[in-house]
Amino acid sequence: MKDQNPVDSRQKVTIYGPLFIGCLSSRSFKIRSNQHGSIGRQVGIQQQQSVPKYSVLSRGCRSIILSVAGDHTPKEAQGSVAEKHCTGLSKVSIYDTTLRDGSQGEGISFSVEDKIRIMKRLDEFGVDYIEGGWPGSNPKDAAFFDAARNITLRHSRLAAFGSTRYKKSTCENDANIQALLHAETSVVTLVGKASAFQVTDVLGATLDENLAMIADSVKYLVDRGREVMLDAEHFFDGFRADKSYAMKCLNAAADAGASSLVLCDTNGGSLPWQIEEITRSVVEEFRSRGIRIGIHCHNDMELAVANSISAVHAGATVVQGTVNGYGERTGNANLVSIIPSLHLKMKAECLAEADQLKMLTSLSRYVDELANQPHVGSRPFVGSSAFAHKGGLHVAAVMKNEDSYQHIDPTVVGNVRRVLVSELSGRGNIVSKMNELGIELNVSNSSGKEASTDIKTQSGQILERVKQLENCGYTFEGAEGSVELMIRRAMSSYSSPFELVDFNVVTGSRYASSELDPGASHGAGSASANIPFGDSSVSQAVVRLNLITTDSDSTACVIKQRLEVGEGNGPVDALNSAMRKALLLEYPSLKSMILTDYKVRILDNESATAATTRVMISFADKESKESWTTVSAHPNIIVASINALVDGFEYAMLSRQPTCLQ
């Protein structure tokens, strides 16, 4: 059933001006004047009302602030007031459902061992509840609970998930209810319909039958010593369509002994002020009974985090979600964003120990790895780009004061600040990157103004080189191996450990003996019938390198020339093989280095085969677990590839160079 109570949209409002402060409600819209001049005309006002100085996502008056400069933000909208408004929250329990709801995301599947490992990591992190799965739905979840039974958790309580009894069954005869008991968890979460439409049209039960199913199931499990939470499925849709019945569903569970009533925005179609208003009314209804109200949001409108926080602001004290927002369709509420928001912004107690928040970034990446998902750099708080600064003005400001373009200290959540180098950079980006790498500029012996001039000159030269290369097709974002090498190569104290003299690559095919028979038919019936195709392709590469190393007494530098041949499945693989052979004799530790990714991008499609090609190659060290990426661009894809390979090997050798190269 569709939302029967949409936001009032009767008014059309046109807003203009460099800065305005407006107050919008379903009944009025008012623009107040400010220091930039009066633009205080009222538009379509049906009924004026008093406006509180601060309101968070309420259905009544809501502040809208647009500003071209942070200094002009009105005091009532600044963070200090917001923080005061949000302090004093009671304990908020975090309920993680990654192992059940998260695994319903497309492309995500956890083995039993994966689930055990994630459970242990979540317990170490300090969440209150971990939903292990649905023991009555599949053998894997049943096996998980059998294994988890012998594991003692330090902080968390394990919950089993399942549905209320079947409409024509009893709890004693219901396989799902019995599986929940067999899981032997102290907590059971039951999902029950809280929407009249869902009950009649989807479940196929009468409204009274559904109430009985909820009450019977909760009471049966409570009587057997379980803490029972009710996930009131489709609650917000059901409340807007038939408030009375939605509340009857909650009361049925509460009267039967449920400890928590979790309000579910199952279809993810609610707006923050709707969530807050409805949650507040439910909290007030059950406040005197000591029953906790929880929230479970889906991200279909990318509002799951905002909706969850709005529910807490309205009094909810249990928040369900998943690590990294994994889940059905577009995902669940992302606990990786919710937890630091509650802890740092709303001053809520939501982890067993405050220091555990520093584990947030590593937790996010750990779950990504086990889910075989890429780590999304743009994730708030934990992404590699969350505290990455690219614009020159931003970097210059952050170097003076970290708070200028960061809302928190990244180390609080286990992340780090990064400075990106690109054509948009200023000298400050280069200097900051050098400080990050521990590289000292070639500063003259003078101090003060002359030394400052040296720094500006050298960083400016490096920056100019960056801009030239990016104009030729390079991009240094995500290729920090190449960035470090570029900076080091600009230092007079640095010398490359080897140089590529020349190379040659030949690509062909190996053929079976029958294919060499002049009478044999090759590719009959194909568009390329005259072209023989071999069993496999093979590429051969020859590289000549000058290795700069030390003599037998380690007293002087000598140049040793190596000529090596390598074979591979393609030209890049063959070049990699040949270079490894040439370098391993002097640097055997390179044996642990591997190529992990190879990306090619055509920069000018209209130029067809003459287009410039950008190549990015990622490497990793199997022993140190370090990873790095290098980049090159050239009209010849082989030249671009060999340049990126050379950079990749040279970067790996930075910590392996002979002392004469320091």
C-alpha cells in the first residue's frame, strides 16, 4: 500500500539571494532577513507559528541554511548548539544484522567460517547484539549456531532471527519456532507483520490471526527464558495507512513479554521527519512500560542513516543495521556511519568501551574482505577518501589547522588524513605529501626566508611536473607509488637503483601439430576462417637493465648490466617476468612482490588506435602486506605498461636499496 501521508507540497517557493535563513513547515514558509539585506517576504503563508531556534528534522518548522561562506553561518545553526541539543542521551544499543540481513545483499555470501570470524570481530568491537542468522531457513545458519554455541563472547549477545509461527500452526508444532529454540541463543528476534495490507494481501491471514501469531510466538519464547525482540515489519507504512492496527501489533508483542519493539522501514520509503514523528509517538506510548523502542531502516532513498539517527533523536534506544550498509536491494542502515555519529555528534553511549571506536575503519575493511567486496573510498568516516584533501586551498588550510576542512580527527575512527597530488594541487599539497613520506627538501644551509624560498621553489617544480604529466594523460589520484617516486627523483640525494636500457616484446601463438598440417582447416565457418588460431598465445619479452649496486667489499657503487628473457600470457606478463628475473639476482626479497591489478583506459576514444592509453598497475608484498599503485600514459600501450612496471619495481626497492644510494 502506498504512502497515504506524503509531505505537504501545495506551495511553490522560489528562493534567491547569496544567503538566506528560511523556516519551512507544512503550514508556512517564512524567510527572515539577515546581514546581507532583507529578503524577508513571506510566501504562501496559511498560518504563522513561532519558530524554535533549533529543530532537527521535525515535522514542524525546519531550518534551511544556504551560505557561500562558513563565517556567515548563523549562531543558532552552528555545531555547538546542536551538540548541546543532543547531549544527555541514554544508552543506545547497537544491533548488528550483517550476518543475516547483510548477507541478503546482491553478490554477498558468507561461509560458516566467515560468519564466525565476523562475529568475533564484532564482539571485539563492542556491539551489543549480533544477529547470527535464521536457523530455520537454511543448513548454513543452523551450522553456524551449532558452532557458535561453543564460543564465549566478551561484549556481545548472540541473537537468532525468525518469523512468528505459521498462521495454521502452534508454536509447539512450528518448525521455525523450534529451530529458534534449538539455536540456544539468549536473544531471539521475531519478525511480525505490522501492516494491515501486508497481513491480508501478502501473508493471507486475517488481522486477528496475525495478532495471535505475534502474541503466541513471543510468549512461547519468553516463557522459555529468551529475551524477545519484535521486528515490526513494514511498521511505518502500516502506521500511516492504519495507525490503530500497527499499534495493536506492537501491543500484542509487548503484552506477551517482548523487551524491545523494533520499528522497521522495510521498503525504505520514509523520510526523516516522518520517522521521527512516528517514533516519538510510539516512545511516548510505551514509556511507562519500560519497553525499548528500536529502529530498522533500509536505504532505498539513501536515507537509512539519517532515518536511524532521527529515530534516536525521537527516543529510540536500539539501532539495527549492518557493517558497510550491506543488505537487500540498496542495503540497510550503515552502522559504520551511525555509530560514530551517535558517539561523536550526539554524545550517546553505544559501544562497550569508547576506545573501541578506533577499530571502526579496520572493522569496515575486514568485513569487506570476507564479503569479497571492494572497499568504497567515499564511505564517510572509514573510506580512504573520507579525509583526503585535493584542492590546494583546502590543503593549505588543513596544514594550518586540521579542523578547517575536517569535521573530526580521523584517528578517532582509525582512519588517516591524506593529501592528494593532482593538477588541482598547490605547493602545500607537495610539502604535506613530503612531510607524510618523511622526505626532506634540499634546503640551503641558510635559515628563515632563504630556506622558505628553497622549499617554495622545489615544491613548485614538482607541482609543475605533476601538471605537465596530467596534461599528457596521467592521473596521480590512487597512484601514490608514482607520486612518491616523482618526489624522491626530484631530490638530489636520490638515485634510482636501476635503469631500463631497452626492451623488446614479441607476441605469437603456439600451435598443435595438427594445426601445422597444410591440409588442415582452421576456423571453418567463422568470419576469420583464413586466420589460424593456436591452442594458446604466448608473449616473449627481452629487457636490458643497468643495476646500480655495490662491489664485493660494499665500498663502492658499480653498474651491472642484465639481459633477461621472460615469457607470459601477454606482453605485460612477459615484461614482468623478464624484469623479475633481472632484479631477483640482486634483490631476492622482491620474490614476495606480486601484481594484483592491471587497468587500462583509453583517454580519447575518437582517436581510435592512436589514442593515448593510461595504465595503472597495482602491486602488493605478500609478506609485509604493503600495497601500492603506479601510473603511466602513452599512445603506445606497451610503453605505458613498461613505464608503470618500472615504477612499481622501483617503489618496491625503496627500502631495499644499497646504502650508497641514500
